[in-house]
Amino acid sequence: MNRTPLADQNGGSPPKANDAADAFDDLPLPAIEMDSSGVVTRANRATLALHPPERGELVGKMVWDFMAADEKDPSFAAYCESIETGAEPEVVRRSLYDRSGKFRTYELYRKLTRGETGAPVGMRVIFVDVTDQGKALEAANRTRLWLESILESVCEAVLVTDSVGFIREANPASQKLLGASEGELAGMLIEEGMPVVSYTSSQRTTLHFTCSLESPSRGVATILDRAQKQIEVELSTSPIFEKESRSTIGVVYVLRPL
């Protein structure tokens, strides 16, 4: 009996056994596969391009040989637990030594590989270098903490809103003046957190949030604290402009008791 492969009968080519291997090797991101012991069994071209040549062959070694010392033991323990329990691992960050000659920060996207019975037999890992993003985030966090420290140190009461009028920041001086905690004020509309009974200035006799978005102002206001007690203050407002686009993103209120 003449047996013709199904793909040939349909006019196509039979699938190639090495298609999956080629796809793995052509991945644009570094990727490896490990067996149940954590020994590297496959590494694609992107991985080998990053691997330090002085470290010798990558395949056949344990990936923990290339990790920062303080991450090796907990990372290996987590790997063994995932293999034993069959629970899919979460994305983690690790410091890995690569061809740059330095430890760089990578996010590891991991998935268990399973045998015919469904039991874990190893793991496939894709690496994403997030060193630069991590440094940028750290710099942004330092800047944020620096600005928060400045705001908390200002002796005048300061309230900061977003472009809609919801209070985003309230420094300790404003909390004391209004008799409220930051938790109470955060998320309130400025009209609710700082009710204005009256307002006079050389520019206007009323104070509307939309006006504060358009231009700075300074005047004398009577406001209510959280106990509905009237307080007379010198009140200054300034719109906040986004540094690059120059769009208005909020308003700063500075209150000085009279």
C-alpha cells in the first residue's frame, strides 16, 4: 500500500522536526532551558552573545554560577520548590554577570517544562535586561522623596491639587491649620478640604479653581477648618506646569494665617 504523508497529500511540506529549535534559537531575547536539577540544557544565540567567554561553556552548568552571591541560595531554593510543587513561578529580578563585565539586573520570565505525565522536568527562562529602567526608577524615587521632604519641611501650609481639583498632597503645616490628617484631605476636592467663605485681592473678589488653573493669584481669604471654624489667611495660588509639554497639571495653594 502506498503511504503518502498527509502534508504531501495536501500539497504542502511535512513539518520539520527542528522548527521549534529554530524558533527558540531565533528569539530576540536571551532564553535558556534547564533540567530538573537546574543545569542549563539549551541556550539561544542571544544568550550566548551575552555570556562571558572567560566563564567557559554555559550549557552544562548551573545558572546560579552567574548570579550575585547573595541571590544564589534563595533563588536555587525557590527553583527546587517550584519543581517539587509544580507551581508556575512568578516573574523575578536577578543580578547576573554578563559580557559587559558587570552585574546587570534582569527580569526572569519563567515557565515550567513538563513531561508526558504533566510533572515538571525543568524550566524555560526568558531574560529581559531592566538595568537602565531600574536606575531611572531609583532616580525618580530619590527625586520624589527629596521633594516630599522639602514639602514637609515648609513652615507655611501647602496644599497641592491635580488638574481636576482633587487634593494630592497636604504638608504637616496645612494639616495642623485645617485640623485634619493627610489621609482625610487626600482625594478631597479643594473646595471641600479648604472651603472658602470670602476672598479679596487686587485681581478678583472670588476664588474659583478654574481661575487658579489659569494664572497665579494672591489675596486674603476666610476659610473653614474641619471643625467649621473660620480662619483668616493670606492665600497664594500658582498653577503647576508639566515640565516638557507645559500643560497645566495642578495648582499649589500656600496659606499663611493672619
